[in-house]
Amino acid sequence: MKTKPLFVSLVIPCYNESRRLHLLIKGLETFQTNWKHEFEIVVVDDGSKDGTALIVTQLLENRFFNRLFKVISLPKNQGKGGALQAGVRQAKGDFILTLDADMAAKPTQLITWLKQMDGAFPEDSVLIASRNHVLSKIEAKTHRKITGSLFNQLVKLFTPIKQSDTQCGFKLYPRAIGQMLFQNLHLKGWAHDIELLYKAYYLGISVKAMPIEWKHVDDEKIDVLRDGIKMAWQTVKISLQFRFNRNKRRELKALKAQYQTMLAKKNS
């Protein structure tokens, strides 16, 4: 079943982004000019030390005074997954788009997706940007391509997730599904996507890879070697826990029951 995307929440995590906030504001202004439906902006400051929260609040007040927006300030750094969890929890839109503050993938991509989906987003599926999609246009550094490919092979080896790109931050969730997947998030850092997609697979939620225009932006926050090793370990660990840990299996079953109840109410 499909519905018109009347209201979309843009959830954007920020950590020490003061030097790149001009990119964020420019991307949001372009989106506001071209998007023909309602939307809100939800920025989550993840315990920044450079005044990001104050600066982005002032910029949004000046540029989007007639637009619904909020800035959530976390008292200390939680990690990208934790910041997104806080934003998704407070999102009010029919659909929730998560995206990165550097605008490597711009929110106007949502307009292209809408056309590709025949004018309506699915209510029962998660759409995720894939930089490996045949129609994607990517400008990325070689070492990022190599490490990304290696990580995706690891994901396919240790999890039931078969997507070729799990880590692109540009993802669209129907609100009820997004909030359910994020509600008890264990991995609060870069590997949170693996936990979300693993849960979606277990629940039988369709995950569709979509093309994206993505361009590397300098001053990235991730350390490819250090964070890559940590992400690999967390991926293996969460997969083993979901398969063999009794408490984690019980948690998945409870989540599935919650999802089935939600579907039953929706179809009644």
C-alpha cells in the first residue's frame, strides 16, 4: 500500500560541524525551494564542543523562520546512531529521512526518489541509498571505496543482510517503522546501520536499494582504520548475539510481535 508523502522529517546528526554548517544550510535551502510537500528539520547536536548547537539554531532561525524545525542538544557525545535515535524519536513526519550534515548526499535526492517510486513512497518499506547502485553517481576517494567494499563483504559474510551498501547515511523510513527499529538501539556509533538492517530483515520489512548522487566532503569525522576495525568487530558481535544470545533473541521476538501487532491494527 502506498501513500502520498505529505510530511517528511529530515533528521540530521551533527558533531563539531561549525566549519561545515554552511553546506548544511545551503542544502536545506535548495530542498525547501524544490520540495512541494510539508517537511520539518530535526538537527541533533551530539555533544559538540565547538558551538554547533548555537550556530545551527541561529542559522535555522534566520533562514527557516517560517518552517518547523528543532535542535536537540545531547549533553555528551553518543555517537551517530545515538544522535539519530534521539532525532527519530521526536520526528513527527509521515516519513523520516536520515542524512549527514556534510550534504555528501543532498536532501533534494528525495525528489528523484519520489519520481522513481511513481509519486508515492511505500508505507511498508525502508529505502536506503546505495553508492553501488548502477544508477548512482559517486565521487569518492579510492581508499574509502576499498574499505567500504571490504566492510560490505564482511556484512554479507556474518549477517543475513545482502545489501551492497549499508553505510550510506541517506535512508528513508516510514515513521512507525523507523521509530520501532531505533527504539532499543544497542550500537550507538557508526555500525548502528547494521543493527537496524538486521532487525528489518528479521521482521520481514522490505529494504530497497536506491540510486544516489554522493560526493566526498573533506574534514570527515570517521577514522577509516580505527573506526573501521571497531565497526567490523561490532558487526560480528551483534550478529553472533542476535543468533545465539538468549536475551537478544528474546528481544528480537518481542520486536517482531510488536511489528505484527502494528500491522494488524493498520489492516483492521
